[in-house]
Amino acid sequence: MRTAARFDLKTPARLIGYLVLGGLGSVALLVPLAGVLSYLAVPFYPVLLGWFLYGGLLAVTRHLRMARIYLFANLGILVATLIASAASLIRIAVSAQQPDTALTAPLYLALVLVGLGVGSAFGARRRRPTAQSH
């Protein structure tokens, strides 16, 4: 892992962007964890804090492959959360009753974890675009 040789103006913007995306991803993962595990989710809080802070470290160190995995993993979590939210809203609009949380909470957690896995895999397999010289 190489460190930044110089501090340019893009570093603060990258740091803020990674921390915002990491914070949103951490909260989007924390909600279904707490919904399914209740108080047993407390040991995962430091892990999610570490996940959030790892984004800031990646923004400063510029480890491109891990940054790509981190970004796509967070995007996968957020997309899965949006899908689950849209499905819940559609379900409420159609049947006009609240979904049974004993059934939907584990499904929500599973969907978010699948989003995390798919996003991580996509970020790991995606290659950096190469500059072609003519």
C-alpha cells in the first residue's frame, strides 16, 4: 500500500466522500442488524465504526483496489436498502397493513448482506481502465 506522496486538493473531497458513503453504508447495515439481533447486535457496532473509519484511511492512502471494493460494497448495501424500502412501501400501498417484522426483518438483513457481497465481488473483479495510446 503506497501512501500519498503529496497532499493535493482532491484528498479532502475524497476523504469526505468516502466517509459519507461509509457512514451511510454502516447505518444501512446497522438497521437490519439491530432489527434481527436486537441487543445482540451491540458487538457489531465497533466493527461498523471500523468499517466507517477504514474509508477515511483508504481515501488518504490511495490503495485503488481496496478503495474500489469498499466503494462498491457500500453502494451494494445502499442499493439493497433502497430495494427493500421500495418493496416495503409497495407492500404497504397494496395491502394497507404493516408487514410482519418477524418475517421481513431477517429477509431485509439477508438482502443487505447479499448487496454487500455482490458489491464487494463486483468491486474486486472490476479492472481499472487502462489508458490506450495511439
